[in-house]
Amino acid sequence: MVDENKDKEKTSKRKVGVYICYCGGNISDHVDVEKVRERVEKQPEVAVVRTNVFMCSDPGQEMIMEDLKNGTIDRVVVASCAPSLHETTFRGAISRAGGNPYIYEHANIREQVSWVHHGDKATDKATRLVSMAAAKAEQLKPLESIRVEARKHATVIGGGIAGLRAAKDLADRGIKVVLLEKSPFLGGQLANLDRIAPTGDKAAELVSDLAGQVLNDDSITVHTCSAVENFEGYVGNFKLGVKKQPPEMDQEKIKQLGAKDEAVGEFIPFAGIYNGAMPSVPEEFTVETGVIILATGFKSYMPYKGEYGFGEYEQVVTLPELIRSMAENKAAGNLMEYNGRKIRSMAMIHCVGSRQIPGIHPENEGGYLNEYCSRTCCSAALNSSNIIRTSYPGTRIFEFYRDIRTYGRGQEELYEDAARNQVVFLRFDDDASPKVARNTSHSGDFPLTVKVKDTLTFGEDVEAPVDLVVLVTGVEPNNVSDLVEMMKLPVGTDRFLLEVHPKLRPVELPISGILLAGTCQAPMDVGEACNAAGAAAVKAAALLGRGYVELDPFVALVDLEKCKGTGDCVEACLSDGALNIVEIELDGQTVKRAQVTPALCLGCGACVGVCPENAIEVAGWTLKQYEAMVDRIVAQEVAA
């Protein structure tokens, strides 16, 4: 058998190396990896088959690189987890070995096999997939990446803390930046806070310092009251049409809310910063840029009328409203005051607008629920409780919660401090939320009562008379449907913008050159938002640093001899501008032909399927390669 395989290696046009991963048991628990190896090594194009517990590890990559360097193989197949996880890893290993990174084919035998099949069926299917990949790999030709000239310029959309941080980090790396903000202010939602938990830093000072750095940096141009109206182009060469118009709010009021002068000046909480560039008349302009960072932020959930008495009782408010009141009214005394009324007893109800459950919570007017955890609300509520109990010891606080989640360094201490400060915790089940009602039975003229079945006391019915009910509201992404439509941005089921991969490509979108920063992506605290912004800035700087961008070459290729310029491909194209019909000179005649803009091409193959002349193919996925894969399936079925 060994001699027969050697004869096959000699007669094969190309030498394909196949590398099968155990994936630490994720694959090998259901797929007989060694049996797959024995079967695949019999294929005529296969020169060597090797296995490893973790093929993506350094030893696994070294195995591939060594076989390439010594000439044992000239094509590579890796059978492992999804290509979205480690395709880049293996292409990089091939490049380091001196090979062309596009002589590589991937077989997914984890998600497509071991996670959905068991026993002989799993092993048989894995064999088919790996054999198909080997058949295609034999047909692969070296490809060259597409090089696109890139402007050393970035645009940040959103002037909150993440947008400010990204802009400053980019400028510090020598990149010109335009920052676009819809409102007249900078600072975003952070400017609506008083102190940041658990450090106690003043939010206004954080905004003031960072916004001042941005405004005083000559590499950064800030446009407030500005929105993106048009979008076109590709990584390295985007073009944004921007409309700048006076705000609806009275300009004098804006100046009072913002800085006391037109530079940085002094700041007050909740106002952000006015940068002195507010337009008096509408104007439109174009921004030509190399990369775009989306830092469009979030908004606080607004309870619907009647939710825990909100909108029905004036004593029911949201946590952001309470925080604002606490910052603006720092009167001393034994009892806290809210709207001029002394608060003897207060209830905080957690998870309002977060972790909503189908069938229990009503959908909003858009027909969706916020099923996610907003992550930062618990810490914000506990921090406020601690401030109140420390500053106003006569004010009692009841916290009604489903779960307490204080993640992150220093956050758990907030919970422990609240317990020491004698905050009373009452826990309720998902389907038994607290009931807020007007007080009709208790003395002491408390206006409201909150009733709950407390699971901490094994289901005891508890009724707390209170002067104030505070709804600990979650966060929602800002409405960026206009940008989503223009830029074809992916959106998750939670309506936040969706990154390519949460671990491997956490700030990237599928559209090359468009990056994410901060809470447009998910609920985050201030530190996380700034970290994400810094990561986006580093990624953007890496893209623009060389003056050009290299893109994968898996794009449509037009055979000008076969093409008749029917235009069917243009109609089928899923990417605006990727395909056009143009006039060219061919054999002394002016003819119409399809022309591809590689940087815009998705490589989806929609054009291939509709071309009546079979004049288009996708590099790396040609018809001949598909035929080789199908032929291998048929051959294996016949052999079986």
C-alpha cells in the first residue's frame, strides 16, 4: 500500500498536503480522525496526510511549514474548525514558509461534522469533505492579493467618549481625522453621568479633558450638527456626503449648556461640550477618507407608559433621571430630596428594559424585545445606592432584582458596600415582577407601595411603602438605520452592530475598512468603550500605515473574448459599483464589456450564475474546481 501511494504521488500533477485536526476532542470525540487519514492518503493528488491535536498551535503550523519548505507538498488542505476562525492563521503559516497563501483549501469538519453527526456517519462525511477539499486544492493556482491605494485619513462617526478616544488615538499615530457628531455637543451619554463607578472619577472632567485634547489637536477636524447623507467607495478610498445644519435647540441655550467659552473652558455635567463650530445655515460637504470608525453610541431605555407605574405616578422615575438630580442637588441633610420632596424610602427595580422574556414582557412598537443584559445597570444602581446611604443615612433603599451582575475589577465591592450600607435586597422570579401601586393602606403618607414575592425568604410576600420608585433602565443602540442601509452593515438580533468575530476580529465589520468602537456594538462601561475605541484606532492605523491595502483576490474575473456585454451580470450584482458595462477597444472595434472593480467585488458569484456566455468566474472558486469536487463525491459514492 505504501508503494502504491508513492506511485500516485509521482504521477500527480500537484502535491497536496492534508492536515487533520483533533481539535482537542471537539472533532475526534465523534470523528475517527485516523480512519479519515487512512482513507484520504489514498487519493491520487495527496502527497502526505498528518494529524495533530491542535493544528492551529505552533507545532501544527510548523508541521505545514516544514513540508512546504522541503518540497514535500505544494498545496495545503486543513481539516479543522470553521474557516472564519483560523483560515487567516494557516494562510499566514504558508506565507512564512515562502509559499503563496492562496494555495490553501479549508475543510470544516467540526461545525459541519462532529457537532452535528456521530459515529460512522461523522467519519464518512468528514472523509468526503476532506477528499473534496483535496480535489479542489489540486486545481488551485497561486493568486496575488489586490493592492488598493489608501488615503492616510480616517473618519469617526460619533462624538461620544469612544469616538473622542478613537479620534485622538488616530491623530497620535499621525493620521488626519474628521469627527462627525449629529448633536451640538461632544461627550455622548457619559456627559449625562455624575461620577463613574467604581473609581469615583467625575464624568464631566473625563469628557472635558478628552474633548479638549481633541479640539486642540490640529490633526482632528470636528463637525457637530453633522450627519452622513451619502456613502460610496471602498477601503482606502471612501467618500462621504455630509449635511451640516443648525440644531433645533435655541443656539443661546446650547451655548449656556456647553462650554463657557468657544475653546474648552469650564464644563458642567450633562452638557457635553460645544466646540464653537455650530452652523448657522445648512451646508453640505464631502469627506474623502481611508477608513471609517463607527462610534454611534447608545441611548437609555425609555419605559412605556404604565411599566411599573412609569408615566402614571410622578414618583416613578428612571435611574438616569435620579443620577442627574443627585448631581444637581447636593443639599445636606439626613434625607435625600427629589424635586423638592424629602425621600424617606426608595425602591430600585432592576432589569427594566433588559433581559425581557417573550410571552412575559410586551414587545415595543417595533416588535422586538431587549433580551440581552445591559451589563452596566447593576453597578450604576448599586453605586447610586451607596452614595445615597452614605450622604443621606435617613433614606432607606430597597433593591428589587432578578440577578445582580457586577462584573469587572472593583465592581463586586459595590455590592458588598451596599450590603454594609444596609441596602435591603429582595429577589424576584422572571415571571413574578414587582407590582407598583398607589398606597391605600399604609400610614406615614407614603405615596406608593412596591409588592413582590421575595425568593430570598422562600416566597414571602413583601410590601414596601416608598416615596420614590427608581427604574434601573438598560441601554439600547442608537437608531443608525440610515447608515446600516447606506453601508450595508450587519446588525445582530439585539439591534447592535455585529462584528465579524467577538474574539478574533472584535472591532471589524465584514466591509473592509469600516470598524466599530464602543457601545454601538454592545453594552459596555466607560473603560471597555475606550478600550474598543483604541483597538479600532490601532486596526485603522495598521490598514493605512503602508499607504495601500491588500485585499483577498477572490473576485470576479471577466473573459473579454467570451463576454458580449449583455449586462445580466450587472443586474445580478449584490455590490453597487462592483460591476459595470463599459466600452473598450477590442481587435480594432469598440465593444461593450463587463468590467469589475475588484475592491468592491464580494466574490459571491451571483454574476457567474446569470452570465449566458459563461464569461465570468470567481478567482479561487472556478467552475473547474467545482467540477473536481463533484467528481470526487461521485467517485466516492461509486466506490462505496
